[in-house]
Amino acid sequence: MKRPFFYGWIILAITFLTIVGGLVSRNTFSVFYPAIVEEFGWTRGNTALIFSVNIFFYGLFAPIAGAMADRFRPRYVLAAGALLIGIGMAGCSMATEKWQFYLLYGVVAAVGLSMAGWAPVVTLLANWFVRRRALVFGIVGSGFGISLVSAAGAQYVIASFGWQTAYVVIGLSIFLLIAPLCLLFLRRTPADMGLFPDGMTAQEAEVDRERVTEYRAASTWHSRDWTVGSAMRTRQFWLILLIWLCSMGVVEQLAVSHKVYFYLDVGYTPIASATFYSLFGIAFAIGNLIGAFSDRTGRERLFIPASLLCAFFVALFFLVRDTSTPWLPPIIAIGFGTSFGTIPCVLNATLADLFHGKHYGMIAGTMLVGFAAGGMLSPWLGGYLHDITGSYVPTYFILVGAMIATAIMMWFIAPRKLNPVARQR
């Protein structure tokens, strides 16, 4: 008997578009960055601080956004976030002082991205999908990579019409596309539509519930009703938080904010640099889909090799000193993007495996504080180190060390010992 179409796939499609749209506002900074430096003559460190402020307020507001998704209808939360992103980005077109960029891009757009970003989205998806959790987190997480592709388009608009026009186009596009879709089609849980997670029948849902109940009865860990406070008393919570800081806070945000400049400094054109950046994004999206295999292999069995492989490809940046090796930047972009892309998918699936419950939204949002702690410092630090050394070599050492640290920490989290889904399989 053919199963009816599962509405959860509609939820996934809209949240994917929401993630892509929201992250376009952040991940195009790398192409706006040189244009703003050239326009106003500011130092790289001070200009990169615009991005750092954005990350700080995104992480600061993320626990609140997650709690809002727990308490209110997610469609209103995400739509309001899209509105704020649109206002912040379009408003940047009129900015002429650093403080105006700090306010519009650093605060308004960042709060909007928190509300239309990762914490509310994964809270919603965790209600709709259980068995395919890493798969759907991988699909929606690939939106980060897809959003990087927009850098080439943004670079074209900047070159043709100016950075002010590009800000207006991005801001209006995000609001007009995302807000209506969220308001019209999103629903909080399958039960709101008389459905069960993963498209299961009533009988399958009952069997699945009995298996998890039986496991939890024998497991002190999974019998708990996790809150932020109780989660913070575990080693796993703090290690995941530190992984967020090192990988998504330091490595991802250094790459997002400075990657175009990496290539410009060694002699590549703005279009070529933006193309390498976009190629990294496509590879990152593929890596997220590869991360879905952790549903079967186990979380750390995929995460740890991917982290070490990522460190290897980042180390290849040491070899890029001019344009005499044009084959090397695409290899780095593909290898770095694919290996690094598996990390957020597996990391978020691990968090949901260990702490999912009625307070999961706030727990997921609190994780983004770690992301913000690394992300608000690393873009400025990359710019500052370049200002005083004239090179990105110190930044490459930071990237490699952060990836090795994430691999070590995942080993000590040991989700294989605590995940009921893996044990059932």
C-alpha cells in the first residue's frame, strides 16, 4: 500500500528556504567587506568588527529565539525574523558610519536571523522527524552552503550597481520570499494535522513509542526531562558548546568573513575569489548530506574523521602564496567545504539525540552562545592579525588547531553510549 504524502517534507522545504534566505544576509559579508573597506578607508579589523557584532547579538538572542519557538507558533517567530533581516539589510544601504553598520547589520539583522535561524528551525524539525533526524538536519544545514553561492551574485551586483543596491536587493528578497511562506504553511507539530513524525502510521508510531519508552525506563539519561539547567550539569553539554565555539564560531566565521580576502591578497580577481568562495559553499552543502549517514554509522564515527580531514585541507592554505597554483584553491574549497559540511549536521543531531524534549528549543539556542563567543571574536581577530602581520598565516594555524580540538572533544562526548536510536538499530 502506497503511503500518503507526508506534510513534514513541506515543513522541511520551507525551513530550508528560510535558512538559506537568512544566511544570505550573513554569508555575503565576505564580498561586502572589501567594498566597504575601499569605500570608507577603514581598517580591516574595525570593518570586520561589523560582522563580529552581528555574531554576538545573534548568539545573545538565540536562547530567547529558541524559547519563543518552544512557546509560540513558529510561523510567527520565523516571519518576524525575516522582517527584521529585511529591515537591517536594506537599511545598510544608507549607512555611512561604522556605528550605523553595527546597529543595522550587527543588531537588527542579527536578531532577525536568530528568530528565523537555526534554533527555531531545528526545534520545529525535531517535532516532525525522529528516525530521519540527521537526514533532515543535513538537508536544512546544507542551506548554509547554498547561501554561500549567493556571494558570486552579490559580487556581480556590487560590481555593476554598487554595494548599496546589493544590500537593498538582498534585504527585500529575504522578507518578500520567506515571511509569506512561513505564515501560510508552517505548523508546529504533526499532531496539529492529525499526523505522526516521519510519516508513520498510528501503529508504527505506537511501536516506536514503546521502544523508546522501554529504553528510557532502563536509562537514567533518557528518562530525564531535560532543561537548560539540568543539561548544564553534564559534561556532554559543555563539550558540545565548546565544539560550537571552535568549529562554527571560529572556523566557519573566519572562513565566511575573510575567505574572499584570502584569495584577493595572493592575486586573484574579485570574481575568481567569490567563485572559490561559492565552490566552498556547494561542497559544504554536499557535506551536510553526507552527515546524514551518521544515522546509521553513529555520530562520532563520522564526525571525528571529518574534523581531521578538514584540518588537513585547511593546512593546504599555507601553500597558496600567489596565483601560480590555480588548481589548489578549488581543491581546498571542495575538500574543506565537504569535510567541514558534515560537522553541523552531525553536531545538531547529537544534541537532539541527547537533550530533545519540551525545552529543546532553549537548549539548542543556548548552544549558539558558544557559536557567538567564537564568532564575535574570530572575524575581528583575523582582521587584526592581518593588520599587524600583513599575512593570514596566523589565522591558518588557528583554523587547523580548532578542527583538531573538535575531533578530540567529540570523542569524549561519546554519543554512541547514550543514543537510543542507534541502539535500536
